[in-house]
Amino acid sequence: MALDMKGKDIISIHDLSREAIDQILATTEILKMKQKLGELYHPLKGKTMGMIFQKSSTRTRVSFEVGMWQLGGYALFLSANDLQLKRGETIADTARNLSRYLDGVMIRTYSHQDLVDYAEYSTIPVINGLTDLLHPCQVLSDIFTIKEKKQVLEGLKLAYIGDGNNMAHSLMFGTAKTGMHITICSPSGFEPDPEITRLSRLDAAKTGATITIEDDPFQAVQKADIIYTDVWTSMGMEDEQEQRMQSFSRYQVNGALLEKAKEDALVMHCLPAHRGEEITDEVVDGPRSIVFDQAENRLHLQKAIMALVI
Ligand code: CP
Ligand code: NVA
């Protein structure tokens, strides 16, 4: 029987059961097919979703907004700078108010705790559109993309080269929950958060997945089925950019690194790419790159989330 996910928040993959993840993936497949066939499907007719953005976005904003429209509903873009939140209205009062107008809310914030606090006072489902700590919609969508390309998830190895940031954290949860092995390869001082590592290892113990932390990129990509990278300087960390360019210089996904991986290894990036920094043009535009398929699947996966929880 289908799992009832109505009203559920999507804040961290760690909170999702394997059953819920499978249901999101299966729904994504159906919605993607309907969209490709040009079949109209409006389960959210008359529903509205607010999208609060404290940070910039290309993919998340457009894919959620278009996705909501395709499902028959309406999405409102709410810049955090223009809300009374910016002038001191509390997170709790904002959540209480918006819950009276909307049927769901998607939030992109700096502080993960702000999102957790918002969800506590919201009576409508809250979807995490990225925080400094996590980016679950991106990774659920990436898992869908990996399954599309490789047919299976269990037993695959993903090597993540770069910053132990929000992407690394959600990838650790996503792979652990679905039985994929992950190696996080970061320079010293930029390893993933120890608490996220601990929690993802608990998830991994239940599925047979492994979580390895490594600092040598050439070692990390060996036997990898997927090589994943992200920007060296995430949003909000621009002051550290110069120092990060030096610390990460050995952690570039380039042709020499790909030579050490399996011949059929695929390259992924959540985008935006900083070409010439964490990834070279030859790799991001090369035959193994699936970055734009990933970007497209954000639309289908987030439609599944909205259709299930709103
Ligand atoms: N990958 C991703 O979330 O992209 P945006 O920052 O453009 O939304
Ligand atoms: N780690 C990046 C991801 C962008 C989608 C950031 O937070 O800026």
C-alpha cells in the first residue's frame, strides 16, 4: 500500500524511511513519463506553495516554480529580503502567518536551525531547498538520476571530491539510505561535519553501505562508478574564497583524475559549476558528464515531492 506522506516535511534524507525514498523515486518516474508524453496532470489544482529564498538560485527556483505550475498549482517567489522577517518579525510568526495562506512552503536559508525552527511552527509541509548543512532535494534527484543511468543503486561506489559541505552531507545520507558506498575526499580541515558522519554511518549500517573519509583524490576515485564534485566556495563563504582556492587545488575533477576511475564512471555536479576550479571544461562537457540530466531531474523529482506532501 502506498505510504501517506501528506503533510510531511522534507528537511533531511536522514529522516526519510527507505520506503518513503522508494515512493518518491517511483512517483518521479511516473511524473517524468507523463511530462514527456505531454499528458496533463493537475493533482495540486487550487494549491499554492511559497518559496522563500535567502540565497541565489537558478535550478531550485525555476524547477519548483515550473513544477508547481505543471501540477496545476501556483508557486510564489518570496525573497527573504522583502519579507518582514528581514525587519525583525520572528521565524515562528512568519511560519504561523504563511500557514494561513499557503498549502506548502519551500525554503532556502543559510542556517539549518532556522529551517528546523520554521518547520516547528508551520502547520503546512516545509521542503528544504538548501541550507548551509543539507541539500536533500538535490540528492534525492541525483539518486533518481543514478538509478536511471545504472539501473541499480545498491553496491555502487560514489566518490565525492571536494568540500565537506551541504552536498557532501546529503550525499552521505542519500547513499547510506540506498545501500551505495561513498568516499568523501576533502582536504584537511574541510572534512564533513562529525555529527552528520556519525548519523550517516548509523544509516549505512542498516543497508550494508560504507562511508569512507579520504584525502587523496587519486585513491578516492579508484573503482568509483560515480565521481561527484561541487564548488569549493559555497554561498555565504565568499570571504574564504582565496584561501579555499589554495587548499582545494589538488581536488580538481579533471582528465588526469578520470583516468584513474573505471572506464564507465559517470561525472556528476549539482551545479553551478565553477569551470576551471573544481571541474575542468573537458570533463563537464565530456562524454561521461551527466550534469544536465541531473539538473532536469530536479524538476521531476520535486514534482513528486510536492504531489506527495502537499
Ligand atoms: N543545484 C542547485 O540547487 O542549483 P541552484 O543554486 O541554481 O538552485
Ligand atoms: N554547496 C553549494 C551548492 C549549490 C547548489 C552551495 O551551498 O553554494
